Amino acid sequence: MVKIRDITLAVILIAASCGALAADGSVTGLITRFLTDDTRFGGCMVKVSGGNIQASLPACKSSWLTFDCLVGFPESSKSVAQNKLSAAQLAMVTGKTVYIEATDSRKANGYCFATRIDVIN
């Protein structure tokens, strides 16, 4: 009986801690590159310079963020991902600064998911 109780307690602790491992962060900078891909990186990504997403989200890879244009994450939609990419392209073409919020709870090929983008100046 002790073993069942110990196992149950361990399962509850693991389940409770899984959400605590995810983090949200942000980066402010200029869009210097974007890419679209048929199968990798969530379909579309942007590179932000002048800021470092790893400062607030160390689990994120590099300075690239995915918008999940392939809709691999349950909270994504194709239209919202396309709107995020369009906003990033607008910022890049006009030289405007962006503020991007991201999470490391969702990743595409190791790159964190951008949940919001603001063109700010």
C-alpha cells in the first residue's frame, strides 16, 4: 500500500510541475530576416536583432521566433499566424521596431513560439 501511495504522490507532483517549467518572455528590436518553409520551423519565422529572447527565455534557440504558420500548436490559427508574419514584414520594410511576446512552452525545431507582435514606432 505504501508503494501505491508513493507512486500516486510522485505522479501528482510531476503533473503539477509540468506547467511550472514553461515560461513567457519578450524581446524588442528590429526584424532583420524572415523565412517561410513548407515543413520546418512552424512554417514561418522572424529574426529579431537588437534584442535577445534568450535573456528572458533561456530555453529558446537563437534570436529567431516562429509564428506557427503550419498550425502545429493547438492555440494557433492560420489567419493569426499570417497576420503576425504580415506585421513583421511591415516592420522590416518600414524599419520600425517590434515588441514580441513569446513562450517556451511551444517550440518548432527548438525555436520558441511568438504569441504576440506589436509594431511600436
